[in-house]
Amino acid sequence: MGAARACGQRAVLGVVARRHASLSHLQRPAPRGASRRSCQAPAEGRHLRAHQAGIARVRPDQISFLVADLDAVTGAFSFTGRFIARRLLADGRRVRTLTNHPKRPGAEGMDVEVAPLQFSNRDVVVESLRGVDVLYNTYWIRFPHSGLGFGDAVDNTRTLMSAAVEAGVRKVVHISVSNPSPDSPLDYYAGKARTEAVVRESGLAWAVVRPTLIFGEGDILINNIAWLLRRVPFFFVPGNGAYRVQPVAGEEVADIAVWAAEHDGITVDAAGPDILSYAELVDSVAIAIHHTRPIVFTPPAFTLLAGRAVGRFVKDVILTPQELEGLMQELLVSAEPPLGRKRLDDWLLRSSDTLGMSYASELDRHFR
């Protein structure tokens, strides 16, 4: 915490400087409790291993062994699924999405087949998966709502896997989350671990990809941080703000997922090169959009209370207690050498004119 806070005092100057730092230095995971700006010697060889993995250079001819040219993506019009669908289309694959939101904004520009995702009718799910070679599963819920809980989401995943087996799907690439654990007191992370077990026990060939904090077009968390920074005189950060996150670009999550389709029985983290404290993340967003604000460090309970107040105003759920606990436990940091190379700051600067101009609603996207 001390190292993070000492570096955090240089946040304003460090935001620009870290964009030009050595990539091999930034790719090393920082020790728990230290910011990625704490000037420790880089771990030699990690950059080389990430380079040798070839994650970002999978070509269509490298997946010629696939029997069919049709893949399925659950939620190809959603945040993570959209990156995967676009990557597959760019590789010349045909894509079918299983979705309950066929008219979601942004779907118009994607040339994909649309099939229903009706967990209440397994036969419909089977038919939706007929002819599919690889299923990229992004299905999950961020929080319980409208009578749907994490246990239900696990059961729905089980239905999806059994339907995939019956439909003749060859393989599933399952998108999970960093640091899931069946013993976690946080239902989100425990549920994610249970869905991984369902996938591994399905009888299908499988691979599991565990992203950290995904950023990119359609982002909710970082966009809404920017939305608040554009509108409030100061910004609440729960606790001391020194707990760390490790953002990863959505395009690189898709790259890793497509790469994982070539490898059976693997579990791999999808993490980017930057490890920074949450307070540094807020500073980075503020500087990129030219709306710097004083940071007020508050007790976590107060931040949740403020979040509920804003949530009532925008008719959405801003932050849940379990999300905050997972954030403060640094569950969005990978212990593996990062495979992603795209820098958060680069994306922030490219997106600065639009980031946070409008609020991104979780409930509108998934429950309305």
C-alpha cells in the first residue's frame, strides 16, 4: 500500500510517462500490494514468452483444421461477445449469435446469424447450436436481478453445455473471470468457478479464458467513471484507493479466445500490460478527458451509499458490495505474465472525446 501511495503522488505526471515506458517492464505482474509504477527490476523473459505465444497473430490459415466454418458466440451484440464475433468475422468465419437481445444498438453493422437463447426450452438451444464447430460462451450475469441469481446462471450454463453436446458442437471456449474460486465468499467469483467446472465436465473439448478488467468500445465501468468525472466536483474513491487493477483490451481478449480454440484443456488469463491502483485509474481517465477532479477517499460503505443514490437517479446499479469487495481484494489482477499488449492510456486518449459523454446502463443492456 505504501509503494502504491508513494507512486500515486506522481499520478498526474506519471500518466503520460508510463505510456512510453518499456513494455517488457510493464508486462511483469507487480507483487501484491505494490503498484506497477513501483520501480522494481523487470522479470526477464516474460515479454519473450508472451511474444512467443503468438496470441495477436492467429491467422485464418492457422485454424484450417476446423471441420465447419460456423462458430457461435453467446451475446455477440454484448460487450465481450462483440469483440469475439468481430475477430471471427475478420478471420473469415461465419458467426451465429445466441441472444435474447437481437435488436440491441450496434447489432446492425454485424453480419451474423441470430438464434434464440432460451434456457427455459433446451430443445430450442440445441437447434440454435446445430452445425456449430466452436462455441464461444460469454454468458453470465453481473448481479442478481429480476429473480435471476448466480445459481440460476450456473444452471443455465449447464443447460447450454448439454445442448452443445447434443447439437454436435466440437469445442467450447468459455469466458470466465480472473481469480475465480469455489471457496470464495463472493458469489460472483464462486459462481464463475462453478461454471468453469460445468464446462470442464461437459464432455466437450474446452478452453477457459479468464479476463481481468476489460476495456474498449462499449465499456461500462470506465465509461461511467468518465461520466461522473464530467459531472461532479469531486470523485469518491473507496478506502485508500491503492488496491490494483490490470486492464486488458477487449480486442486482445478476443485474440486470446481465438488462440485458445486451437488448444484443448487449457485455462489462461487474459490480462494487459498495465497494473495500476484504482486511484491511478481514476486519475488516468480524468486526465484523458480533461476533467481532473479532487479525489475524496471515503469508507467503502459511504461509497456504496453514494453509488446507490446515483443509481436511483440513472435507474441503474452503479456498484454492488460484492463488486467493491472483489475490487479491493485485487481479484482483477492476474498472477500470470500478461498476454495483452495494448495500453489503457492509449485507448483513453483515442476515446477521450466520447468517453463518458453518455451514461452506460447495465440494466438497459441486459434486463430491459
